[in-house]
Amino acid sequence: MNEAPALRFGLPGLFVAVVLILAVAPFWAGRADMRLLMEAFSFLALAQMWNLLAGYTGLVSVGQQAYVGLGGYVFFGLAMFTGLHPLVAMPLAAVFAGLVAIPTGWVAFRLQGAYFAIGTWVIAEVFRLVAAQFTALGGGSGISLPVAIVKSIGSSTAGREMAMYYVAFAIALVATLGVWALLRSRWGLALTAIRDSEPAAESLGVRTRRTKFLIYVLTAGMTGLAGAFIFLQKLRISPEAAFSVNEWTAFVIFIVVIGGIGTIEGPIIGVVIFFALRGLTADWGTWYLMMMGAIAIAVMLVDKRGVWGALHARGVPSVFATTRSLRLETGTTLPAASPRVEPAE
Amino acid sequence: MVWINALLQGVLLGGLYALFAAGLSLMFGVMRFVNIAHGDFIVVAAYLMMTSVLIAGVNPFVGIGLVVVIMAAAGYLGQRFLLNRVLGKDILPPILVTFGLSIILQNALLEIFSADSRRVQTGWLETASISLNDVVALGLLPILMFVAALAVLALLQWIFYHTALGRLLRATSDDAEIVPLMGGNNAHIFALATMLASGVVAVAGVLLAMKTNFDPTAGPARLLFAFEAVIIGGLGNIWGTLAGGIVLGVAQTIGAQIDTGYQVLAGHLAFLAVLVLRPRGLFPKTIG
């Protein structure tokens, strides 16, 4: 392999260092920086989930805003009407989003490929229109989170922000390392096989449909968790904001594609690029959005693998190793292939 | 009686939805390609119509011709030089490129025309109607639009089955890999398909502009209506698409009759019901 040794250990080292620096951010970062980091963590979690879905199982969904909004709304509902502590309501909202994804996925899976993509969008619109009917949650105009609930997270502003920061940090970390752990597991082998060739995976006994469905439900739950946090941070929810296709799906897709789809590193790089560009060009208004669209198109035309994919192809080693390689000790020989039939599962 | 009225209005609305759907269906049929920016192209055509009539003072009928020519030319060039480059087995690149186009078009329209909603005035046609009785009255404009939609769909059908271009498109739809062996040029054929689809999109956009208010963000909803009509009707069948459009239109007007807030939701639910009960649509494939 053409891996540079310095990079081989340098990059994971860099990653760990950055994680450690971010872990103590409340002690060095200002309030504005903390807010930006929290937002970036939310987008990283969304991007990892979309990447897991589209990059590995080939389920290109443009309707993930359904679960961002659902997570947000269920969180608001639980926090406001059941008196549950926000930190309990958030994981419950995630579980709820995952449960809703089961019947939803059953319907959406009747469509394939690009039609699946638009079908998921229709479903997200149904969620948005239904959310607008819940007058207890503000109907079409939305509702703010009561101050008492916000204060239950922490009595002082600083303490509250620190608690929220660690929630966001944990969500991003769990999303990233969770995908990594998943990909290194038996499921991961199936997922990588599906990514590389679905018919081949199927012929080797991977239950592709079941695997894809499981991933769909799993990503819905985690997307719902990120959604719950996003609207806790925003303190206000409305159908338009909660189920925004541009915000929660278009931007997330751009992040994944620019960074590099089908890799764990890609979404991380994509989030960094996205927030850097946004910081530099946010004053441009609509031109900034047009630029994002143009960059995504350019990536597809120039190198579909995105920034990380292009770097990796030029010898930069993975930070999150997920590939399996067969190492042979010197002097050993491979046993001759024997026609062995594995017992059926 | 109000229900019969809603039903008839829905049928007329369905003609427009069938036009939305025809372009989407045509491109999918020939290239297995779904254009996420389809609705935005319809809205672009609506703005072109508004601009040519309002600003340039062009005669409306000349305006329609102008919009069709511009959209068709843009469709050919866009397919030939941009979209052809991302077609392939991988479904992500075309989805992403058209998603990017959608964002670019919406924001460009916002930049040029502002967020105000617009409409193309049609003068006396706007209020002219044919009363069947006290409750049921059909607007002349919706009737004319329905007839126009039927005419365009019939023209498409004729092109598909009675012209050399149609033969080429059907052959490509059946097996795009074999067509080049017979001397066909896929890049050119794909561009022709998009040209034809864009012409239909142009007519749809013009009708949209005359029928209702539109703004730069009106595209995605139109894409979803088009998609729903295609799936309800069943893939690859022009008259099925018309039926799909009508089912969607009727569901929407019936929903609106129950509560104005339910119009779009009722359409979506009808689509989901068809998807659950008859995943291949009401009128499964008869042509390629």
C-alpha cells in the first residue's frame, strides 16, 4: 500500500486531539463559538446518518427532514405536556421517530431508486401538514418552548449552555463512532457489500432488504434525536422550520457529497467546509445558497468521491478503518480452495 | 351538489397535473432519470411567460410559443452538456445535480423577481364561466386549460407512436444500450427527450401562470404533484398519467371541500393509499 507512515498514525492522532480540544470547549470557547459548535455537531450527526443511509445502503432519501421535524415535535410535546425532563424526553423522541419509521419505511420501500427519493419527500410533506393541524403545538404558526422547561436543564445560563454543549457533543460523537462500530460489525460487512454491489451481496446471502430496512429505522431514530436537540437549541418550532427540505436535507446532502459519500471521514470534512463557507459568505444571502448548489454539482462532475474520496485515492489513509484485509505470514501458503458448503442459516 | 362541483373542478385540475407529470414521466421512461428540479423548471416557464407578456408586451399566444421554444432549447442544451454527464447506473449523481439545480433556480428567481407571488392576468377569461345550475359552475379558463392539456398529451402520444422521433425514444426506453448499435446516438436522443419534456413543461408552466399565483419556491410542490400523478396512474402510460392527474386533482378538491387546509394533504394521502393498495399504479404499464 502507498500509505505514508506519518499520516497513518498522524491523522487518527489529530482526530483524537481535536476531539479532546472540543471536549473542553466550554472552558475556552465564547458563547457564540459554542453555539456554532452545537449547530455543527447537529449537522454532523444528520450528515453521518444520511451518509449511512445513502452511502452504504443506496437509499437516497430526500425526506429525512421528516424525522428531524418529528423528533423536534415529539420532544416539544413530551417536554410540555408530560413534564418529563428534557434530557429524558430527547431519547424518547428518538425512539418514537424510529418506531414511526417502521410503518413509514414499509410504505416508502414500495418505491425504488429515484422514486424512493421523491416518495420520502412526499411523506415528509405529509408529516409537515399533519404537524400544522396540532393546535396544542401551535398549529401552522409554531410554538416556543416554555422558559420553565429550559431552566430545568440548568438554573444558570452558563450551566445550561455547558449541559447543552455536552449533549450536542455526545450526539455527534455517538453518530460518528456508532457508524464506525456498526461498519466494523457483521452488519457492517453486509452494508459494505451492499454499497459495492447489491446483486452480488444478495447472491452471497446478505438479506439486503432486511438490512436496508433496519438501517432506515436506525437512521430515523438518530435523526430524530438530532432534531430534538436542534429545536431545544432553537427554543422554537414551527412546521416550516421543522420540516424544511433545504435545511435538513439539501444542506446535509451537500455536506456529505462535498466531503465524500460512503466514508466516515467525508461528513466530518463536509461539515467543516460547509460551516467555513457559511461563515465567509453568509452575507451573500441567496448567492451563498446558489454557490452551495453549484459546488455540489461540480463535485458530481469533477470527482464523485468528494474531498475525502479524492484524498484517500491519492494515498491518505483512513482515520476510521473499516476495510478488512487478509494478512499472510511469510512462508505460509493459502490452503487450496475446497468445495465446502456452509450450512444454511 | 357542492361535491359534484368539487369533483368536476378536480377533474379539470387533473389536466394540469397530468401535464406536470408527462414531462417527468417521459424523462424517466427514456433515461431512467428523475429530475428533482422538474417543478422548478415549470416555475421558470411561468416566470418566462410573465416576463414576456408583462414586460416585453408580447401577445400572449406569441408568448406561449416563445416560452416553449426557449424551454425546449434550454432542455436540449442542459441535457446534452450537463445531465448526460451524470447519467449512469449510480442514481445519486443525477439526483444531486438536479437537486443543486433546484436550489440554484429557486434562489436565482428570488434574486431576480423577489419573493412576491405573481400571476399572469387573463382578462375576461378569469371570471367567465359556464353555469350548469345554481351551485355547479365551471370556469371557462379551467375548461380551456383542460382541453389544452388533452391536446398536448394527444400530441405526445402521436409523436411517440407515429413519428421517427417517437420510434427512437421508444427504442431507447426499451434498451438504451442496443440503440447505438443500430446507429442511434444516445447523447442526442436523451437531449431530444429532454427537449420534448421541456416543451411540455413550458406549456405546463404557462398554464400554471394563468391559473394561480406562483412564487420562486412554488417548484417543489409541483414536482411532488407530478410525481404523484405518475405513480397513481402507473409508469409509462400517457393516458394512465392523465387518470393519475385526475385522481390527484379530485382528491385535492374534495379535500379542500372538507377543509381548505386539507387540499394538499388529501392529495398526498390519496397517493399513499394507491402506493399501499396498488403499488404499480391504477393503470400499470402498457407502453415503454
